[in-house]
Amino acid sequence: MVIGAGNIAAALAFLPIGLAADRWGRKPFMVATWASSTLGAALFLPLADWRLGFVASVLYWVGSAALPLVSAHLAATTPRARLGSELGVVYGSFFLGTIVASPFAGQAAAAFGLRGAMAIGTVAFTLSTLCTLLVRATPPHRGPAEATPPPRSFWTLLAITPLAALVANVVNPLFPVYLRDVAAVPLERVGVYIALVAAGAALLSAANGRIADVLGAAPAVVGAGVILTLGAGTIALSARSEPTLAIGSLLLGSQQAANPVLAAALERVLPPSRSALGYSAFQLVYAIGYGAGGVLSGALYDTDVILPLLLQVALAIPVTATVAFIVARIVRPRPAPA
């Protein structure tokens, strides 16, 4: 309930923060959201009452509103020919941090206790927040407001994004349980497979951003769907073969590989004066679908443990192909206004 409250607060904050960033500049709000997340993590350290946990959770998860601001900042400062690659590297770096932190967190907790490990994480958050101070500030758009709204394809993409996010996340929430109870992976090695998923997300996000710059957004999106299908199918058929599970886990990381491609495509249609708001709207609908995927995962797993994987196998390619068709319409050249 405490974590859920934080997630709801973060979702409600996306659009107001995006709108404010467009009006007063992105950097102050990037720093503020990072600082909010750091403060939330720090408040968990002296936690002795669940009521303070609500406050800490809200502050911590509001930090997720920084992601669309980062996307808008890169869209404003990176040449279009390199935008997919740059976004892929930034998105991939997040998952790289997860890979490094996961085993270290367990060792730190064993050595210093849970609060000690959280204190180390809070220090890392503080350093990360300080790094945002080095980001070059971009002034808010001061030209006249654009009269032309985003094209219909933008709204269509927003409409289908929750389904795409649901399919991407339907395996994740109970994947550790699946590894332990169905694949019979020893508990001490479950974290290795979670790290492999994160490694796949890091590598494939960076690679897919580059592919989008070279070959186009639509092939990159479809490619992510094909790899995700292969990953989920490999895990479903692997039984208790750990080498096969490892390959499938790595491929499963492609669930995040389309995100930098979509963020780069949105740059073409979002008005400069509303770019942070547009990216925040995209992040909001993605978060809704991502959360729904977690809920559906539990219901399917209770029915049959293989169903989340089968749903991902069945829908990954059709959904990403639909998204690719929409993205192709977004990035197609448009005639100059007369």
C-alpha cells in the first residue's frame, strides 16, 4: 500500500511537472525531481512508523517524473540523426546501474544491515542528484505558441501505449517466483537471472536506439518485439535448463528496447513549447499500462504459471507491429506549410 501510494502520486505529478518544465525550464525540475527521490530514500532510514513511509514513498517515486524531462532535454539538445542513439545510451545506463547495484545491495545488507545498505543507496542518490547540476540548462521556448496540434498518429500512439506496456511487463513481476518454483533455480542464483534481464535491457536499449538512427524507427520497434517473443518463448520451453533460461532472460530485456526509439520519434511531432508535457503524457500512459501488466500477471499466474509467458509470446509481435506502423506515420516527412 505504501509503494502503491507513491506510484499513484508519481503518476499524478507527471503532467503538472511537464507543463511547469515547459514554462520555466527543464533543468530546475530535473534537479527538483532527483532531489525529491533522494529525500524520499533518506526518510526511509529513520522509519519507525508506517505513516512516515507514505511520505517517503511519495517523495521517492515522484522522482520518476524526471525521465520525461530527460527525454525532452535530449530532444532539445541532440541532433535528430543521433537522438535515438543518445536516448538508448541514457536509458541503457539506468539498467546498467541496476545490474551493478543488485549484487552489491545484497552484500551491503549482509555486512551493514538493511539500514546500512539503504544509507549507501541514499549517498549514491545524492551523488546522482549533484550530477544533474552539471546538466546544461536550456531556456524555455519563448516563441509564439504553436497553433498546429500534434498529428493524429501521436494520439493513436498514446492510445495503444498502455497495451504495449502491459505486454512488456506481464512477465516481470512474478518472474523471480517462476524461476524459483517452476524452473527450480536455487534461491541464491535467482538474482543472476534478474541481472541478465537488466543486462539485456541495457544492451538492447542502446543497440536499438542506434538501429533506429541507421535503419529507421519502425524496423527497430518490430525487432524489439521479435526478440521479446524469442525470449519469452525460450523461457517457456526451457523447463529447468539453466543455460537456456539464461539466454531467455537476456532476450527478455528487449521489453524496454523500444522506449528510446519511441522517445526519438516523438521529437518530430511535439511542439518545442510543449515537449516536456508531451513526453510526460507518454510516460503517464506507459505507467498505467505497466501497472496493469503487473496486476494481470498475478491473475494469470494464479490460473497457470505459464500464462504470462504465453501471453507475451502471442502479443509481442502483433502489438509492436501496430506500434511500428504508427511510428512510421509519425516520422514520415511532411510537406512544408504553404
